[in-house]
Amino acid sequence: MLTQLRADFPDVTISKIRFLESEGLVCPERTAAGYRQFSPADVERLRYVLAAQRDHYLPLKVIKEHLEAMDRGEHGSAGGRGPRPPRTLVGVADPVPAGAASLEDFVIHDAVRLTQEELLAAAGITTTVLAELEQFGLIRPGPAGFYDTDAVQVARTARAMTDFGLEPRHLRAFRASADREVGLLVQIVTPMTRQRDPDARERADEVVRELAALSVQLHALLVKTGLRGALGS
């Protein structure tokens, strides 16, 4: 089961699967001896959950609601490779500029390490735009000078926003807001990582994912309600 999932989710662990089971997102059958038996449908259900977390930053509560809706036949099936969660209020943009290279072109052993030239090609931006994004802290290369997929997504999103007249310097507020949120979440999660329980790190990672997803949701709602008030709609 792990072998099947790790092809798309290399970081998945037994502890992670057990946590998702404890949250009611998957319910494998048990043998007479008490061992879990994951059916193909269970594996696809887990694939759905992991993809929704990784690609759409959805909280587990929302994912569970989607799964329950699909179980009732409201959103089709959760089967299929790499399913896409139903559209929700919170969507994570993934604008791909025309002519931009695919990230798959740069995948090496399940990891992505892009040079500056590769990042520019994947995001469809110029060196000038990249320099500005780095100047205002929106993109930060790793210690060895490489970039990851998050940097590509940030660059693509920033480029999409420039179509509306926004420049990298205008996006500094997003960086500052994100840093404040990170500081708050670190204060909450750090005590969990210091516990001696061997599964503590896994639980801390799950809490981080959940809080990050909820932060995205709260941010979107606050922006939505703020714009409604500002525009009088």
C-alpha cells in the first residue's frame, strides 16, 4: 500500500496513514488477527486525501466532507489516479503562463532542484522579475542556490497578478503577513516536536498542515468580506 502511494507521495508514512484512519478519512477492513487490509478503493481514497492536502491545502474536515458527499453520489467517485477535489471557496491558483515549461521536465528522483534558468523557464518570467521577487522576499533560493516547486508556483502567481497592474513591490504585504502567520504557527507547534513520543513529529506535521489550510481559508474569507465592504456589494 505504501509502495503504491509513494510513487506520487514520497513522504507518506505508516504514522500518517494511521492518523488519517483515526480521523475517519479511511476505514480499512481488519483480518481476524487484527491486521489492516487496504483495498484498492482505500488506496485511491488515501490518494485523494493526500492530493487534496498537498495540491489544494484543504483542511481534513473539508476533505472529509467531500468524501462523504462522494459516498452519497453527489460528486462522482473518489477513484482514479490523482483525483481533483471539488471546487470550494478556497482555491489555490496555479497559473501556467503560455510557453512555460512543465515542472515534470525538472523532476529528479522525486525531488525538484531547479537552477535559475530552469525556474525562469518553468515560471515564464524574466531575470528582472525574479530579481524583484527575491528583493522583496517573495522567493528565496535554498542554501545551494537552487529553487523548488513552491518558488515556481509563487513566481507563476506573481506573474498572473502583474496582468492586473500589480508589481512585485506591491506584494511585500503578502510576505509580511505570511511571516507573521508562520511565527504564530511555530509557537503552537514547537512544543509538540519536543515530546519524546516517536509519533510526535508526525502529529506536529499534521497540525502544521491543518493550521496552514485553515490560515489560507481564513485569509480568503477576510479578503472576500473586506472587498465586499469596500466595494459596497
